[in-house]
Amino acid sequence: MICKLGHQHPPMPVRVAADNPAPHPHGGPRPYHCPDCPEASKTGHRDDYWRDFADPAQTGRRPCQICF
């Protein structure tokens, strides 16, 4: 799968804020992102909330609408 930023996933991993205790603003589980997505790389986010996955299929999540 190629994201809107032009990266192939896999082999490039995807990121999920899986450990963020706050509910997602749009409901449901948090989506996966390309690591270069503005949502995944914005300043002020907590690195300890994020987990990397080698393949989007491993996340069990939907893709981010910004980067996929």
C-alpha cells in the first residue's frame, strides 16, 4: 500500500497512538499513520503513546484519512 506521501507500507512501518488514554475525537479506535504524517509527527505528542507496526494489517485499525 502506498500512502499519500509516496511511501510503501510495508516495508516502511506505520504508527498508532495505541496507548493514548483519551478517546479519539471522531470515536472508535485511533487510526494508523505513516510516520511522516503531520498527525503522527506533530510537536507536543507523547512518544510513549505511540507504537510502530511493520505492516498496516497488523494494527487492526483503519488508515488515517490525512495520509492514506
